[in-house]
Amino acid sequence: MATHSTSSASVGSVSPTSVVPPNSDRTVCRQRCAERRRAFSEFLASVLAQSAAVTGRAALEAAFVVAVRRLVPAAHAVRIVPGAPASASRGKQVLQFSVPLPNGTEGCLEIDVGVRGAIDEWDRHLLRDAARVCGLVLSPRGQSAQGSVRPAASAASAPAVPTAPPDPAAPVIGASSCMRALRQSVERMAATDFTVLVEGESGSGKELVARQIHDLSARSQGPFIAVNCAALVETLLEAELFGIEDRIATGVRARRGKFEAADRGTLFLDEVADLSPAAQAKLLRAVQDLAVERVGGHNLRKVNIRLVVATNQSLRQLVDAGRFREDLYYRLAGVELQVPSLRKRRDDVLELAEYFLARHHRFRKLSLSDGAAEALLSYGWPGNVRELQRVIERAVALTPGHVVRLSDLPPELTREYAEVLHPSAARADSMRAWGSRYARLVLERCDRNKRRTCDVLGISYHTLQSYLRYRDSAGR
């Protein structure tokens, strides 16, 4: 890779050592250096994991943007644009860092600073190093026609079509503890060849987990075949799964089933709980022997596949209710993964929203307002990650400005949030009035037990009394 000069920025990049005054405490400097090393180590681990798991340059760039936002939370907006950083300053609110590519060209990592002074010299140094990592990670895909980091001349001669990668493109992302544990389990299971049962609500990302297991396994070069068992017609199930022989009926040609198509790869059976008892019996033999017999055939055909099955219902409960074969359950269960619902990992909502917004940056560059972000965090997400993705796509299509505001979100998502906020905003209520009203609400929920109310609110008894007296004096 060609060596490039130090990244340019609208505010000059300075070595972190120059930030420390000569007479300052050296202990503070050492602590800051340790924090920087730890943060950058976590950043590298995240980027390298995504580069191994994500296919498609657009998805990789979007995952990289999310990682940079986590590395420097004070960054208002992050984007990767074609061409080298501009030689002229674009103003003190925009930083630009060179993304060196192996063919001698450059891309540019742009950072909107937002609040002046929010990003210091330490952060700039981290961002400069992150831009170099970006060049390293994107370089194997540097010749892709769909990449957004290109030489300025080629970008001008062939304008990009504003399209987003097809579903499912999102990697298994999230910084919550349950998602970190899930990724660790996926990595361990990928090293084996066992059948995996993935359980979780609809839209929570079960197929993405299955794809990640496949991509991290030794079968990653083989096919990944996904089958929606709920959509299989009972009379055609055997032909779809096991294949059909030639000329068993007029006009019928021989073709492989899904089991044979997945040979040397992974077969993903989604919504397996929806199979009828007859279909379960047919599947049992194939799963047990890893061999199939085509419709109209007389010979067993061995298949070399890794089986991953998913369901939005508990198979154990279905077995207890007599709605799922116990022998098939024990063939499929044993190595199990539980994908958490989005409402159980609310810490990941904004990270996922930023990821989906970043996927459409070539079409529109949007950011979330504080009100919209709060509404996303407050919503229950019955449709999980799939619903969040559609909400963001709606905002990308309909938002008139460059910021997604509360009014740009669907009414069903903002209803409760708006009902609470808008009346108080119209009255211009003070924070004291808000606190008083909420303290009264919690007091009623605690059966007017003030000690328990203090524990729930995390305040002292004196503070609670103050809030209650304020409400009494306000008359509301």
C-alpha cells in the first residue's frame, strides 16, 4: 500500500502530546493515553469482526460509520465520500481525513463536529487512525463497482445510482450485553458443524444470525439456502425439499430440492414450527440420515449440509402441547440460540437507526433530532428490527429536510410520546412542573407509599416532598 501524508482536517491535526501543557500532571496524560488505546482496541475488534461477517461494500461502509460513531460519540455525523480531502477549509464544523487506498487514490472521511469544541485533539488523532483503518478494510473490495470511495474522476464520469443494498444486509450489530453474548455464541457455534436451533420473535434477526453462522464457518464458500417452511404447500413439500425425478408425470423435468441445493453449504429452515405433522415426519428422516429420496425416485442421495432452523415459537412448549414431534425436536434442539427482541435491548435502538440511515447516505444524508431519537427509544417495537428498518426507510423517503423530526415518524410510533409531550410543550411547563407530575404518577403506582416511591425515583424523601408541594401550589 502506498504511503500517504498525514490526514488533512479543517482544524489542524496535532499530536496528542501537544495537548498536555508542560507543567501538567503526567498521570492525567498516561490515563488519557490508556483510554485512547482501549477505545481504539475495541474499535479495531468491531471493524475486523464486521469485515469478516458482512458481505457487500455498502454494508461494510455503513458498519464502519457506526463503529466510528461509537469511537468518538461527540461526532455529530460521519460519512465516507469520494475523492481526497479538500485543500480549502470547509469551516471549523467539518473535519476531513484522508482514506488511503492501495491504487494510489484517496477517499475522505468527513466528520461534522456539531458543537464547537466537542472534539478535541485526542479525538482527532483517533479519527485520523480510523481513516487509515478504513482504507485497509475497504481495499480488498476497492475494485467493486458499487463502492462509494472512488477516484474523483471516475465518480464524475459515472454517477452512482442511489440504491441501497438488498435485504438482509444488516450485520448482527448492537453494543448491549445480550448482543455481545449472542455474537460470542455465534462465533463458537460457527466453528462446529452441529445443527442449530434459533428462537426469537418475528423480525428480531433470526435469519441474519443464521447467515452469520454460515459466513463464519468453514462452509462460507458453499451455498446458503433459506426456506420459509410456513410458505410450503403441503402437496409440494417433498418436491421442494427433496427434489423430483424426471418424467414421473407428463411435462415434469427432474430438479434438485433444497437439501441437494445446499450441499457443502448451509440449509436454513425458517418457521419450522409451522410444518404440519405429516411434513414433520418427512423431515425427520432427512434430518436423521442427511439423505434424501427424490419424488419418484428409488435411491437415497447423501447430502453434506449444515442445518440451521428457526422459529418464532417455543418448540419445547409445542412439544408439551402435542403440536410438534418430540423425536424431531431432539434432532433439531440441543445447540440453541435465543435472539432477544428489540425492546429487551433498547440501548441498540439508536445504533441500529444510525446504521439504517447510513445505508441510504448515497441517496439522502439524514440525522435524528433529539425528539425523534427519544420517541424511538420509548416505543415498544412489536415488529422488532424489521419494523425499525421500515420506519427509517419511511423517514428517508418522506422527511422534507435534513433532520428526522418527531413529526416525520409514523403516528402509531409517536402517539404515546406526543400525548405526553405536546400538552406540556403548549403550556410551556417548567422542568419543576414535569418532575412534580411524574412524582405524583409514581406515588399512585406505589399505592401512595412514599418510601417505596423514593426508591423507585432514586430521590430522597425531602426531594419527593418538595415535588409534591410544588404540584399542590401549581394547582395541577
